[in-house]
Amino acid sequence: MKQKILIVEDEFIVANDLRIMLEKAGYKVCGIAPSVVKALELIASKEPSWILLDIFLQGDKTGIDLAAQLTGMGIPFIYISANTNQGILEAAKATLPYGFLVKPFREKDLMVMLDIARYRHEQNIKYNQNADSSIHIQIEHILENEGTKSAKLQEFSKLLHPLIPFDFLWISRTVPHTTTKDITLLKESNESFRLISNDELLKETGASARDFKTWNIARIPTNGKSIFNGYDFRRLRMESRWIQHLSDGYKLESALVAEIAKGEETFQIVFFSRLSDVFSKVHTGIINQFCKAFELLIDKALYAPKQDTTNKTAETTALASPPVQKKISPVPVNDFHGIIGNSPLLHNALKKIETVAPDDTSVLILGESGTGKERIAHTIHKLSPRKNKSFITVNCAALPLTLIESELFGHEKGAFTGANEKRMGKFEQADGGSIFLDEIGELPLEAQVKLLRVLQEKEIERLGGNGTKKVDVRIITATNRNLEKEVAEGRFRLDLYYRLNVFPIELPALRHRKEDIPLLTLHFLEKYGKKSSAKVTSISPAALATLQTFNWPGNIRELEHLIERTMLLTDGDVITEIAYPDTNPAAALADDSGSKVKTMEEMERDHILHVLKLCKGKIFGAGGAAEMLNIPSTTLNSKIKKLGIKFEFVK
Ligand SMILES: Nc1ncnc2c1ncn2[C@@H]1O[C@H](COP(=O)(O)OP(=O)(O)OP(=O)(O)O)[C@@H](O)[C@H]1O
């Protein structure tokens, strides 16, 4: 069946050009809307399968406003805009489009983007269905098992938590004329949730019993909204004394509300988070997707006619060891093929990896330096049918400009001065396996054209050669740059961006998943305990706690090096003090919002360190840091000494 596309664009000529291009390619254009109001009318009457969306439109609403509604309706969309202002790009990106095409564009760009957007949409549906059915199966297990209401609720929370990051849960039931608060649950760790009794609630929030009785504590006044971030959450606090007290008591910063109607009863499930701005349309989508699961939980566990035999006191105390059987989770709790961590953000990424690994799909891994991009790329390879073939890594930033093409695609003898031998490129070495192109954002434009050709034609041409050779390589790329910005500024080809960004996986920065720091620390203690002669076997709780206050600009790599260094400097077998490097720890301790201005010397030091890391510590010769920085190696050496850069920081 032809895909129906609605064009939302206020410039008639552009819209008409788009219509002609789309119809020529076999799509059916079901309408052109110059404003959000008209678009909503056409959506209702024509039910388009896709929307091409301009940002600035007639009327006071923008395409970004409409996008939020489209996500709610489950209609995929792609932006088409001439606007490359960074703020607008960020706002547009937050609405999770399937693509962004910058005007003016070529017909070919549009078609490539639509193909990829459709592919990504199908993958998303597949991913959601997999997750959905796996969670449903696990929920059925929970409900079939013997166990108290609290144990079932605890298991349910553990399952849901990676998808909806909540710290506090509040469930109330409204039957005609009465609303009762029924369940309050607090997250103590990712593995443990505690039911809170009314007495505990009063004690922990400091509210008096009289206030508690007089305040309207049961239902959250939502006025039809479901996401309460930032301003909305502050307004909610102003409207309800009780929410104000609750959020002060438990340090809550945002809320997500789900309402489930069953006959005459309505259940309000409120997820609170300690992070601000954490909830989005993605979470309301998840709630819609798991509506049935919530109903099951309500019917079969929370409000089942046959109540638990356990007495009330037991019900409201800590839920340390639920008698229900442990579930086999698709992602092992602490160690997923050598990837350590248990935070919801990491779990989401790991689930994506499981989904995409078996296919040949190109994967783009996004994340700051040291977040584990290379490790994840390797895991994708190991989980794929290509696992017994080569996994070749190329760091695009470390390759000197002149050698990039010959490194990637190989060269014939005599192709350039110094090419004394015929040489196989990385793509040929990876034939049958996977290639990991790290720092893809650094690839020069000429090499981008050639890479695009490999992706499109699945063939390479050696430098100086006059024939092509077919290669069968799965491409995994990574970057810590904002590629959309690179595209907008003309440094990265749009067609290549869409080819590579078929399945993006975003890796969280360590400071956004500090709950993983203890697990990672213990992992590195064990790793370096085995390797070195250090006697250290453990770390004191106080030392571990200081690691969680650190901001980790260098992410897991930085934590790993710090643990290794601290182990070497520790006398005895317990780390009680962390050997933080003496380089301006205040800068690293500052949090995101309070980042301080760096001095020129600090900037220079950071830059040299970054380049040295890219070159894996190599200073001299081809591919060395001096060449990349375009300064003599003797100058670089004296700067390294002057700035106090030690080799152990570079590893
Ligand atoms: N989840 C993890 N569990 C255990 N070790 C990890 C994890 N993630 C990363 N590491 C370790 O941290 C170090 C940095 O990881 P990696 O090189 O994969 O990061 P990267 O994002 O590719 O960095 P860059 O962008 O600088 O290339 C490696 O030693 C890796 O083994």
C-alpha cells in the first residue's frame, strides 16, 4: 500500500515541489497544510502515515508545537526547515523526529531520508513490541507467583523502573464520591522499593496528622496534563500543599501521572522523580503501551478480591526479601557481556543493543568520551552472527588527513610517494565482520563521500587502483560530537548522516548514572587486583561516597584510571582515600550547571591531554600528537612537562 504523507508547510512553492518529488517516488500526498490548525483537520480526516513538517508556519503555533501532539498520536514525522539555529534545532530534536532535512535540499536527500526514517520507524515498532511482550510475560509470572501484595508491587516496580525512572510512586483509587490514597512506595535502590505506611509518611515529611487529614492528599490535580516538569511541577506544588510537603520531604522534582479508568473506579498512578525535567512523551507512550499491564496489576494483585493473608504491619515494613521467585531478566543485572552497570539509563541502551545486534543495521553510538562507546560496539559485534569474523576499529580522529583514505580503503603499489607495497585497507580486513569507525565526526568531507559509496554500493576502491571490490561489512560508528550541528554547519554530509544514524544508541554520561559508580568501582578493584601486585581488595564506604560526588568529565575511563592509580598509592588492603589528581579538582567537582570558566592554561592542558589520548600517548611521528597539533614534537614535549601532564593520565 502506498504510504500517505501530509505536508505541513506554509510556503506553497516549497510544498508543491515536495509533493511532485514524493508522488514521483510513489508516495501518496494526502494534503498540504500551511498551519497547525489546518494540519490537525487533515490529520483527522486523512489519517496520514507520515508527516513532513516545517517549523515556522502560518498562525501562532509552530511545527515544534504540533510535533508534541504527533508523538502522542503515534504519527511519525520529519522536519523540513531552513532554520539551523542551535536553540531551535535542540527544541526540534527533543520532540524525537525521525529526521531533519535542511532547506534547500536535493530530491535525492529527501528520498534517502524517507527510506531511513521508515526503516527506523519499523525498527522502533519492533523494539517496542519486543520490550512489550517480554514485560508482559514477566508481569504474568509475577502475578501467577505466590506472594504478598507488597512483594508483587516490588517486583513490578523493578521491571518498570528501567523504562520509567521514578523515585517515588503514589497510587490512589477513586470510587464515586471517595478517593483514597492506597499505596506509597519509595525507591531505596534499583533493587529495593519500600512501601511506606501513613505513620512513616508523616514522620519522613514532617507533616502533622491534622494537616494530613485536612489537605487533599489523595488525588493530584492534573487538569488533563500528565507530565509535570520544571514550571508545571512548581505550579503543582503551589496548587497542592500536600505535594509541596511531599516533594520537600523526599526531594522530588518532577512527576508523571497515569490515570486508569475501570468501570466506576479511577486509579491515579503518579511517578515522581528526584530529577527535574526527566519525563517526556516517551514515558507517556510507555504508559499507554503498558496500560494492560497496569490493569492486570490492579486486578490481580493490588485490589484482588482475595486479600493477602499477611498482616498490615508486615505489609508496610521494608521489602527486603520478597518470597516471589527471581525473574530471569533479558538483561542480567550487573554484567551484560562485560558491560557493568545497573542504572535505568544504561539498561535502556543495553536493550537497544540486544534488539539491533542480530541485524546488519548500521549503528551510531553517541556519548561523551570514555562512556564506553568502543566497548558497546564490540558487544554488538559479539552478539551478531558475524561474531567469529573480524572486528576492526578505526579512530578517525587519530588518522592523519593524508592517510585516511589509504587506511580505510587500501592502496596499490605506487599509488603515492612512499606506497612501496600494495596494502589492504581496514574495510577489506573487516570483510565478513564489522568495522567500528570511532570519532566519525572527524572524518574529512572527501573521505565521507567514499564512505557513503561503501554504504550504498557495498564496494571499495583502493587508492591508485582502477577496479572496485565488493565488501560485506557491518558498520558501527561513534561520535561525541553533535552531528546534526556538524551537518547544519556543512562539515558533515547529510546523506551520510542519515545512512549512519539508522539506529542511534545514546550512552549516558557517568554523572547521569552515579548509581553505577559503586559497581564499576568494585569491578575495577577486581580487575586491577588481579593484574597488579597491589594488595588492595576493598574500599571504605566513605571513600566510595566521595566518588559519587565527583562530576566525572572523563566518564568511566577516568574512574578506571583513578581506581588503578589509587590502588597503587594505597598502603594496606582497603582504600580509604581517593588519589584525586592534583589538577584543579574543583573544576571536576562542579556540577553541570555550575561549570566554571577555565583559564587558558587549563584549556591548553585539556586540549593536549585530549589529543594525547586520541593518539594513545604517541607524541612523535605519523599519527602522533605533535603532528595532529601541528607543532614540533620538542615543543609539545616541553609543554607536557610545563603543564604537568603525566603519562598515566593519558592511558
Ligand atoms: N559499562 C562498562 N563496564 C566496564 N567497563 C567499562 C564500561 N564502559 C566503559 N568501560 C571501560 O572504560 C574505558 C573507556 O571505554 P571506551 O574506550 O569504550 O569509551 P569511549 O566512549 O569509546 O571513549 P572515546 O570516546 O574516548 O573513544 C575502557 O577501559 C572500557 O573498558
